[in-house]
Amino acid sequence: MSKIDELIRKHCAEGVELRELGRILGKVEGSNRKIVKSKIQVDGEYPVYTQGANHRPDGYSDESEAVIGDVPLILYGDHTNALKWIDHDFIAGADGVKLVKSSLDSGLDDRFLYHCLRDKIKGIPNGYARHFAQLRKLLIPIPPLEVQKEIINILDKFTELEAELEAELEAELEARRKQYEYYRKSLIFTQKNTQTVFLGDIATIGTGSHDTKDAEEDGDYIFYARGREPLKLNTFDFDESAIITAGDGVGVGKVFHFARGKYALHQRAYRIAPNEGVDARFIYHYLIADFARYLERTSVHASVTSLRRPMFLKYSIELPPLAEQRRIVMILDKFDKLINDVIEELPAEINSRQLQYEYYRTKLLTFQELQS
């Protein structure tokens, strides 16, 4: 018999009291403040938490007057499944964030309540129709504190193992990406029989005509806008093989898509369609390997916020013969597939472990109700 079984048999063999969450909470505070994006920094003294679905801060700020110091407590976002355990000073940076603690006379450890809420909110749909009031009806078990402490120890170890696994898998993916990046540059930039050409001399370069608001959820064609994820549209502008990149935004000079066939294009996204005798996929790999470095070298600013057509026209490329371009593409595309396979497997492996953790968590937190 496990330790937890022994504790339950000793302290609550007949069951435990189940009480509605609303009856065991202390004061539930809402954040009346919404931190404007300009105030959120990459670094700063205090982490800023909003309603994002992950468990990481959305940025940092030095606005000390917004800091909540009464920790530990549970941070809950009204419109997401985001629950965060906070044991440090922080800023609640959105008006939908709730700061949750159990009442002093509830007989409930806040860490135990946190694990209970993680288990219970799975059955409540996301979306703006959901508010904290819906959680107040949840039934929370209140076993003796000794039982709570043992369950906390077990679930905290599971949580730690889950985080370690995710970190290991992400590190493995990052190592593969760096290996791929090194190999791509080695293949592309060690060629001897090359011709120096300007991109504007070997490709047609231009923008599209659509706006993001034109997107249609069930459109028939891929619509490349400025984000990482393509949209959909029911009309197409081009039917070709081309490299697509954003003209402005976060991914400037770093995020490239490869279009093959019919597609639509945003008015601030660029298409680079290589001429005959040039392998479009080779140019795609070349730009990924080198274009960000080119922008850093040619720009007078610390970072490039937007691209203009002349930047593409005067970009020089060391172009090998077509047969060599195709050989390099064949090798790099195999690497590309390996990386994409790892990317696809990573969420699946993490999800598998999360489901395993959720199963044991639910089992540990399920008690027979004490009959009065």
C-alpha cells in the first residue's frame, strides 16, 4: 500500500467534504489595470502576466506601483485555461486576470487548490463567454492537511518531470536546428564555381494587393500575409514557385515561406520569383542562410523594421551552376524534412506525457464524498 493510501485510510477512510470553490475562497481580486505594450520590455524588474495560455510572463516592466506582493497565490485568466502559480513579486497586466487565494479558515493549502483547479478547469470551455463566476460552482475536495501535503509532493514531482521533459525535447530540437543551419551555410557558401549576381537580375520581385481583413476562413487558396502562419483566400494572384517574406513586422528578413502553385499575397509582403535557369528552392535556402546578415550589414539602424524593393534588387548572391543548385537543394530538403518531423513529434510527445500526468492527477484528487 502506498503512503497516500495509508494516509487516506488513516485520516479520511469515510470520505472527505466537498465544497463549492466560491465558499472556500478568500478575496478574489481582479486586475483593474492593462499594461500598454509600450510599457512591456524584454527585461525589467517585474514579470508581467496577462491572460496568455502559456505559463510564462508576457514581458517585464519597472512599473512598481502595479506589483502585487501578497504571494504565493494563483493567477487565473478569465478567457483562457491559463492558471499560474505565483511565488514572487509580479505585475497583473490585464483586466481579465484574477488573483486567487483560499480563505484562512478553509482548511485548504493554496498549492493543493492550484492542482485541483488545474484538474477541474479541463471541462470548462475556453472563450469570452467564460468568466470566473463559472468556476465558483466547482466542487473542491478538502482532505486533512497531511493528505493534501502528500498529494502536493507527488503532483509537484510530476510537474517538475513534465517541465524537464519539455525542456529536453526543446533543447534537442534547437540542437537539430543549429546543426541544420551550420550544414546549410557550409553547403551554400563553400562553392567554388560560382557567379556573383544581383537578386534583381535573376528574379521578379514585388508585393501583393490584399489586406489581412480580406482573409476568408474557408478560402481555397493560401494567402501569404506578414505573419508566420499563412491565411486563406478564395482568389489567387500568382501561380508560380516563389519565396515569400514580410515587408514589415516581427519576421522582417528572418521568416520566409516557399510558395508553389496558386497563392494570394498581402500588399506588404514580397514575392521573389526566380527566372528560368535558377532553382527557386536554392534561392529560398540561400535567403534563409544569409539575408538577415545582409540586412544587419547594410542597415544604419540597430534593427530593420521594414523592407523596400531596392534592398532585394541589390542583394548579391554567389550562384553555382543549375545542376549544383539542384544537388544542394536535394540535400537541404532532406534535412528540412528531418527538422519538420522533429517539430511534429515534439508536441505529440509532450501531449502524451501531459495526458499521463492529468490521469494520475485526476486519480489523486478524486475522493469519496463524506456523507453527513
